[in-house]
Amino acid sequence: MSTHPTDGPIHDWFGLSYSNYQVLHRTLLQSMPIEWQKRMVACLTELREAFEHVPQAEVYEVKAATEHVLWEMTESQLYAAGVLVEGDGPDGPGPETRYHSAHDGRELDPHERVLLPTSDPVPHYNRGRTYIEPRFSQPSA
């Protein structure tokens, strides 16, 4: 068992995903009990202060989306996902079909997974007015 912090509980919590970030929804955070919120804010403050010396991006863009395999997507889904298609045959994608990201021009593999924007199912925090009742699991006896 490793004792290095990078092999600890956070690594285990992310599991086998390739996620580089954990996005936390403000509406859900604000709906948690006040004591929980205090603990969370203390941890987030401690994290921010511990890494003030590390350059950070000014802002990040987070969008709700669903994940799809590129070659299985419809023309309208590809357009919405920002994927440019060239070389389609009269019957649709074929061996000459090439997919490119409209964002950076990078060629995409047909088996690659891409994000299709969708509406966020969790309501906007609405300046702190939105509340969703948390459901806590019952402790096992």
C-alpha cells in the first residue's frame, strides 16, 4: 500500500475515470445543511491557500452535456457538438469520412467520445433562492 498522497482517498474516489476535475453544483452545495457547508468551505479555503503559489486559469467553462461515440451521431448532433465532417458518401459515413473539431481543427477518431451540449437538469442557484431537499442514506445497523 502506497503512502504517497496522490495514491490516497481522492485518487480512489475518482476511480478509473480520466477526469481531471470535479465539478460541484452550487445549487446542491447550498442545499446541504449549514454545518456541512461550513466544513466544505473550510476544506475549499484550505485547498486554495495551500496552492496559491500555483498558476491557475482565470476562468473555466463548464457545460452540461451527454457523451456520444462520434460515428454513431446524427448530422445535427455532430453540428451541435462542434464537429466538422468531410468525405461523407451518399449513404452517410464511409472509409473516406473525416471528422474534425470545429474548435481547434484537430482530427477526431470515429470511435472517440465527444460531448453533446444539453440543458442542466439541476436548477440555477438563483442568487441563493433555489433549494433542493437533500436525501441522506440511512446508516446501516
